[in-house]
Amino acid sequence: MDIINVNDVCLTLGKTEILKHINVSFEEGKIHGLIGRNGSGKTMLMKCICGFIKPTSGVITVDGKQVGKDVDFPKEMGIIIETPGFIPYYSGYKNLKLLAGLNNKIGKEEIRSSMKQVGLDPDLKRHVRKYSLGMRQRLGLAQAIMENPKILILDEPFNGLDKDGVKEMREYLLSYKEQGKTILICSHSAEDISVLCDTVHEMDKGVIEGVR
């Protein structure tokens, strides 16, 4: 069953066509890859799916609900798009606790568990401004998974991770898929895509060129 459907979606910002008649669907319980050079429209498509940007035309449904009509932002969705933004003078745990308070769905045990799953110590008092880029990426992934969403939308989630970190994150995402979750991932790494993805969609100049 398809959990994300994008039907004839166009996006124009100013006089620039960003997305041109995108038609694509993503099946539940699989890892789907988006590839393409910078400026191809991958991140903008993800932002439209998440409800961050409203398409100029077309319809996007996530888990049976139309984005921008039935829901402003799809529920049951964990997101990393661009560099995760955190309060720099708070610890990683304190940042996640603050974000968890927005929905009040989880408590401290779920937050701690999500940090441990991505290789972070929830008791580390270091401020996020002193985190390495790889640690920030791990914290971003912890934030995306902490409420146990059905769908993960991940834009370049391996940025800043060393070789061992990439291996750990790949193993984690594959285990997440085994739980029946759906993952849409954008990566510049051909190896990440080939190891992880059940389907791969190639974008260029705002158009989906092909599927493999």
C-alpha cells in the first residue's frame, strides 16, 4: 500500500519553476531513495511532503490525508531536512526534552532511548554548540525517531558522520524498516542509496527522470 502519494505537483517560487508535474508514490514499509544533483528539487519535494511549503498546484496525501487540507503537517512523521536546528547553549537531552514538550506524547525514557539508539549519551552535559557536525546529525536523527513515527523523511542524514557512524546509522535504518516503517532518504552517496533503498527515484531540474 502506498503511504505517500504526490499527484501532479508543481512549485513555482518567484519566476522559477522548482518542481514540474511530479507524480510519484512511496510504498509503506520500504526505504525509498531520492537522488540528483544540487538544485534538482529533491529537498523542495521533501518540504512539500512535510507541509513546510505549499505547492503551487497538485495534491499530496500522506497516510490517507491531504497535506494542506486535512492536515497542515502530517502526523507520525520524523524529519531531518537540512542542518538540524537546536538551541546552542542547551545540552542534547534538554533540546529534545523541549521539542518533545510540543506534542506531549513521550517522556524522558523515550528521549533517553532515542539518544542511545543513535550513539549519544543522554547524560552528557556538553552544550550543542560544542557538538561536532556528526554529533549534531545524530541528535537530529534522535529527534526524528523519538516519537516512534511511521514515516522518516531524511535529507542527507549521514553528513558529518565518520565511516563507523555511517555504518551504524545504515544498520539502524534497516532495522527501522524491519519494524514496518517507511523511510524517504536523500543522499549524495551512491553507496548509501544502493545499500539501503528498495526504490530509487532520480530527479533533475524539477522532474523525476526515472525509477530503479
